[in-house]
Amino acid sequence: MDLTPLMKPKSIGVIGASQRIGRATRVIVNLQRFGYAGRIFPINPKYPEILGLPCYPDLASTPEVPDAVVVAIPGADVPALLATAVERGVRGAVVLASGFAEAGPAGRARQAELERLAAERGLLICGPNCYGVFNVRTGSAMFSADFIGQPQPGSIGLISQSGGFSHAIAEHLMRQRGLGLSYVVSCGNQAGVTVEDYVEFLVDDDETAVVGVFVEGFKQPAKLRAVAARARERGKPIVALKVGRSENARQAMLAHTGSLAGTPEIIEAALRQSGIVQVTTLNEMMDTLAVMAAAKDFRRPGWRVAVLSGLGGECGRVADAAHAAGVDLPPLSKTSADAITRFMPDFATPRNPLDGTGAMYENAALFPQMIAVLLRDDAIDVLAVNFRANVPAPGGWAPSRPFSENLRDALKTPNDRLVVAFSSFAGADLDQEVVRTLGEAGIPFLEGTETAMLALRHLRDYRRALDGARAPATAAEAHAEAAAAAAHVLGNEHAMALLRQFGIPLVETIAAKNADDAVAAAGRVGYPVVVKIDSPDILHKSDVGGVRVGCADAEAVRRAVDEMLGGVRRRAPNARIDGVLVQPMVRGGVEMIVGVKRDPVFGPAIVCGIGGVFVEVMRDVAVRVPPIDRAEALAMVAELRGSALLRGARGRPPADVGALADTLVRVATLADAQRERLLALDINPLLVLEEGRGVVAVDWLVELDPEA
């Protein structure tokens, strides 16, 4: 998809502009203020001119066909107008109007018309219900928001479904943090161009080094993963804040942009597997973008962090924050500790985090001396310096100004360490004299201890993932031909056929119509046996008395079958009963749950967790989206809190984790091959036997979509 008409238009029509400052006229103001060099055509039959520009009565009257139009008219009139624009030859449209997918049946119908125009006629639609697109470098501000001051071009690309957040984040990064942006995109309801399309554009844009995404709902998950793979190849981080974990948030998103949130665990797994950096707060997002942009040339292999602060309380606090984030604060080298001891007061302790004490505020020589020592320490890869940078009162004390100058001057001598500055908390406006001075040396200023440590962790984890990146397993080519019954849940025979086709080990299972058949089956598999009800309509057998374990002889089997068939028919009178299933008792092993969940956006996901008596207590699961390879499957197992049970806790022998990983890969292959049909798969329990003995599925449920 060529987004040039939206991202780099040579001419722009503004439909609905007027002589009062509204959404459309604000776009013209921004285009003029920010130096857009292309042609601007205000369009409104009521006015001869707007802001010194000739105003045209309609799109047919403009002296040339604009590359893109900005549309600020009532939502009900938008589809017809865009249809006319397409006929005229317009290639891109920013629809500021609301009243579409977020606004009930009538709005959804209007959005469907826009989606048809985009799909069938190739119109690039940004929105509706958005602020628009801002190319900061060219001043192409088809963007309806007020900016304070002159926007600063740079290497951070920002995409947000929320118009308000696109503006707030962009303005804060540029105005407060001194960070430049390449593009700001508010895409709203995504009727045409989606979040994934914009990410693709920014990944391929040479002027963008890092991409930030605030998203409510994805539209093209397969494309997202493909684009993320290309971003990894180019070493270009994507930082995403995905909202919608709670039901309340999901309802709010439907009301805001009409977005379908999806299943949080599955989406998080998909983003993680794709190498996308996930954050949970706006402050964390902004600090992470700042660090990622600053570290584009950082190449040291280690991630050992030293912290310097003039606050003793902050030293303890940052140590806790680093521990929580998993950031390594190693001891200073003996050489550094000895050097610091020689020039610091006796009450100072040379350790990491390093407390500069109040002395560094009173003796101007101490701060640059400490910085010089830390930047020479071979045990340190990253230096994080803590000081406040709030705007001082007129004539007031501003120690951070000389500190920032000291840091800038220290880095005039080539040094391969990453240096960041951070405040203890997000406060009021930042002192731009401090921020600009730091920016001259490529030092980002981060606004909070916790988010600063998280940002460093995100950078470290992202770089480590790049260093160890593996090509994902290829998608399965085999397509199972299991015969699906009219009901969604497969009967046992068809379910077993499907599972076996993908190599999933199943306990020997024989179907029996009556007690005599069950006794014969028990003789074949060997006593003791388990007898289970065989019914596609009963999902939880034990709830209706449909499981008997430890049947040690023929009489026990007859009694179990007779009692079970009668009892289940009473408890579930409408269920189809095919008879019973007879299985040998499998002793030992760790009980696991392995299954497939389906997300409405991302499709199937593989779920693995500790089962048996632990399942309700631990609620311990790992999630991935297919395809996965064996290494990814082993990583799933390792991240379970209960993985110690598999390693042999409390004298138990180690379990066959390798066989479990192989089974997860096979389940993922099945899910990928059947992604259009598979609604759910549940293997519970999957017994992981002693190392070398493999795994065996004991009970299973497969649900297919009969109409797929």
C-alpha cells in the first residue's frame, strides 16, 4: 500500500473550512504555520476566501485535483462526498467527522460505506473520528489540533487511534522533552488505512528510527506480524501501548472508536512473539521511546547500569525500582571506588547507586569528577543520572543547569556508554535550558524513576531479542480432513482422528456401547481402567457423574457402566449418549492443560498450564500464537510459575519437558492448519511422564465451526 498521498501530499483540499476557527480551519492554520510548501484549497460554497487563500465552492472547482482532502462535514454527508472525491481522482482523505462505527447501527452502516470505498476504489482513508496525519519534516499538517510553538522534526514516529493522545504525546515529547518526531498519525476508527499500514510505512521510512503505537484494536494481525519481522530486520523498535484488558475498557473502546479489543492474553503473546515492546502506561511509553531513540548508536554488549543521584533517599528508591524491573546495578570497580573516596567527603560511600550527597550541590568540582570516574569504569555500560529539571523561579537556584552542562561536556570526549538523565517523578514543565543542553549530547531526559528503569529494561530486552532472533517456524501445510458433525463439538472418534493426524499422543481409548463391550475393551487395554461417558454434548464429564477411575475387574466395569449410563441420562436428559470410553489407568506424571483459545482478531492461540489439583489455585498459564518452534515451546514451559514441578520438585523425578514442548509445537501446527475452523481445543489433562517416557493425553475436547 502506497501511503504517499496521505503522508507526503503535494496538494491538499480542506472541505468544510470556514472563516471561524473550527476543525477544518485549524488544519489550514497548521499548514500555513508549519511551512507546508504544497498547494492548499479551502472548499466551502459560503466563502470567497479563507485565511488569505481563494476558497472554492466544491471539489470540482479547484484548479487541480488535490492529492488528499481533509473532510470536516457532518458524518451523514461524508460517504457521498468521498465517492465524488474518488471519481474526481483524489487519492487520500482525512475524515475528521465522528458518527461512524462508534455511533450505533447507523454509524456502523456509514463506516461500512467508507470501508467499501477504501477496499474497492483504493481510497486511502485516515479516520473517521480522528485528528489526522502530520508529516513534521515537511509541515504537511492535515491535523486538527493546536500545537504550542514550532514542532520539532526528528526520528520518532507516533501512531495513535486516540486523537487527543496523539496530540498530547507528540506535544509533550517535542515541547518538554526536546525530542523530534517524523510523523504524528491519529487514525481513529481505521475505516481505510489501519494501524498496521501506518506501522509498515514508518518501518520503511528512513527518517524514522523508532515507532510508538497507542492502539485500541488491531485490524490486520497477520500484517502486523509481517511488518514487525521487517522492523526487527532493520533494527527499528516498535513500542506499543495496547489498551483494553478490562471489560470496562473494552466497552469504552467500542464507544470511542468502535474497536474490538480482542483477548488480552493472546494479543500480548502475539506482540511479544513479534518482538514488539509492550508498555502499560503513557509515561512508560514516552520514556521508552526517548531511550530507544537515543540508543540507536549504542553498541556495547553489556547492560550494567550505574546510577548517580544527589538524594540519598533516591538511591534506595532507584535500587528498588531497578530490582523490580530486572535492571542490573553492579558494584563499582575497586578503581572507581578508590578514586571517588579520594575527592568525596568522608561521609560519602562509593557504591552503586552512588549518593553524591549534598556536597555535590555545594562544591561545583564534585559532580564532573564523579561523572568522569563513572564513564571510565569498565564495569559500567549505562550511566543514569538523577536530578530535577523543573523550571526554576525567576532568579532561583537551578543546579541542574550546570549538571547538564557537565554531562554534555563529558561526552565531548568519545565514549561508547549510554547516558540518560532522569527525574524522580513527573512534575511540572521542564526547564528547557537543561533539556536542550542534554539534547546536544544525545542524552534523553526521563520523567520518573520507575519508568526510567523500565525503559532501560525494554531497550536491553529488545536488543537481546535481536541478537538471538530466530526465524519463526513455517506455517503447517497439512489440512486435516476430520469429519465434523452438525454439532460444534466433535465426537470422540473424529476428535481422536484429528489429534492423531498431528502426532499428539493419546492414551489408548476404546469406545463401547454397553457393559459387555466395555468389559471386552477393558480386557484388551488391561486392568485397572477408567470408564468415561462418551457424548459430544457433555463438555465436563465429571459434573454429571461421567467418570469412574480404578475399575479393577470385570464386575467393577459392569457396575460402572450401568450406573453411569443411568445417572448421566437423568442428569443430562437432552444429551446424545454414544456409550462409554474405556482407557487404561496411567500412573504418575505431572498433569498439564494444553489447549487452543480463539481471539476474534488474532485467531488461535496456544495455552499451556499446570493442571490437576493445582489449576484453580495457581491459574498459571503461558500463551503463544502459532506457528511456534521447539525453542518457543520450551520458553512457554519455562515461564510457568509451576515449572519446578516438571523439573522434579520435592523428590519427584524430572518430567519429560522435551516431549511436552514437541506436543505444544504439534498443537500449534494443528491450530494453524485449522485456524478457520477451530473454535476451541482442550487437552486436560496431558500427563507429562518421567523424562524419556514422553507425554500422553488422557481427555480432550475439540470444537469446530461447522460453517467454516
